[in-house]
Amino acid sequence: MHPHPLKRLWHSIIQPLDAWLMLFLGLLFVLSLLVLYSASNETFGKIDNKLVYSALSFGILWLLAWSRPQTVMMFAPPVYLVGVLLLVAVELFGIIVNGSQRWLNLGIMRIQPSEIMKIALPMMVAWYFQHNEGQIRWWHYLVGLAIILVPGVLILKQPDLGTATLIMTSGLFVLFFAGLSWKVILGAGAGFLASLPLVWHFMHDYQRRRVLTLLDPTQDPLGDGYHIIQSTIAIGSGGPWGKGWLSGTQTHLEFIPERTTDFIFAVYSEEFGLAGNLILLLLYMAILSRGLMITARAQTLYGRLMAGSITLTFFMYAFVNMGMVAGILPVVGVPLPFVSYGGTATVSLAVGMGMLMSIANIDRR
């Protein structure tokens, strides 16, 4: 007996979607609407924009979830090459915004090519190791490192230390899941710590100020330290249970800067308190756990490398955002995944989640 056409249509829509991931992402989406409404002074302008970008992101997520990982993998070299060429174009012709040359004007729109690399870089490294599966030697890791460094150095020159570090880390996660030796990882970590004085020498002045501000934000309470001071006040004032939705004084008196984007976690903490923070952490940990389960069950090397990189990169973004808002990490331009306002970030995260669901959809393999 053939199923009803509507049932077949419904099955074709939900079949590629991972139920657990969709549940956790749906809860994050509802939570983000609540906190964004409060952070926007109880107006619907940014809510409307977020709904539009969320609908677009879901469409992209669904298409990628339907696609076979092997099909998506074939696009890794051209997408990576286009991304690198766009980064070179930014270096040559990019426009300067707030002292940084990160944007490329295409006439009808402006793009930030570093966003492309959030997915293109780990895809390319994973493609390279899949291409050499069964014969991986030590020099393959050096080639993988070179693939990571080319766009990383170009983004560093913009300058954008935060984005470059996060993007290169996503590539390093691929090397880790490809079997990079712990001895090499620990040795590289020790070498990095030893090179910090040299790194400090080459850092820009604003980057040095961010580090010094992290150590003592009261040195410049109305300048570089203002963000951290106000956000930590908001987090602390939330207490165990928070002040209540729409009742955050730091938020509604507009003391928290960038409260709808990078510092939305301060708004959330003030209104929902420690209890709300634990719920948010549980949601992120649930996505991390589900992503690692998908990684362990992946049937191909490419699937395992991409799933692992997407999962750990997603969690790293959440950790870095919470850490900088809480004052334990330097302030960098990293949004809180699926909570902060921002169309580009939402779309890029949806691309990662769609690819993760594609890898999880083992029934079609």
C-alpha cells in the first residue's frame, strides 16, 4: 500500500534532518528571539531581520543535509581557491572600515571573504586527506598546515587576529582528527608558548591594548576597558535566577555595548542569571555531544574530519564568546552561535550544521 502523497512529501522534507540537532537548534532559536527582543529595546526590527535570515539559513541547511557529502566534497578545491583569490583582492583593493581592510566592494554589495574560509578551509584540508587516504605520511600534515596558513596569513594582514585564529584552528581540528601525533601537538603548544614574546612584538597596538585590558580593564574604564567592565557587571547582577525577562537594568539603560551582537550573552546573563546560563551551556554541550557522535559514526575519512572540525569549531565559537564577555578572554569579534544578531554568521553556521546532518544521514549511504 502506497503512502499518501502528503505523507511522502512530509517524509521527504524531514528525512535528511537530524532530529536531535534540529531540537537543540530550535531551542536555541526560541531563546535567541527572547533575548534579542529585550536587547533591541522591545522592538521588532531586528527580530524581523533575524526571521528572514533564519528562513534563508534553514533552506541552505536543508539543501546541504539532502546533499551527499561526496558531492559537497568535490566543491572544496574551487571554493577554497576562490576564497584565497578574494582575500588577495581584499589586500589589493579592499575598503577600510574602522581601521581594518577586511571588506571587498562588488558594486551591488560588500562581502567579507574571511567568512567563506570558515567552511572552505576545513573542507579543503579534509578533501586533501581524503584524497590521500591509506597513504598518509608525515609530510601530508605539513601540506595540510600550508593549506591552513595561506588564508590565515592573508587574514592576519587585514588585520583580524581573532578571525584568523579561529579559522586556522578549524583547520587544525582537521589535522587532529586525521591522526596528528599528540607529541607533535604538545610540542607545537610548547613552541607557541615560548614564542609569545616574539608574537607580542609583532602585534598591532590595538591588539596589545586588548590583552592589557583583559588583565586590568580598570586602566581605561571609559575606553578599551568599558566593554568588559559593563558586561561583567551585567553578568554579576543577574545572580542565581536573573532579574527577569525585559527587566535587565544594564541592558535597558544601554550600558552594555553591542548588546545585540557580540555582547548579547551579557544581556542573557543579566535577565536569566546562572540558571539560564546553565541551560544555555547544556544546549551547547548537547550539540557538541551529538556532533561527536556523528563524527564517530562517519563512514568516510572526509566525513569524520569535517564532522569533527564543524563540531569543535562550533563549540569553540561559543566558548570564546562567553569567555570574552565574562572577562577571561580578550575581546574579539565572535558572535554567540545562533543567538547573536547577524545574518552572515547565521548563514555560515547553518552551512556547517547542514553538512553535519548530511554526514549523519547514513541511511542513504
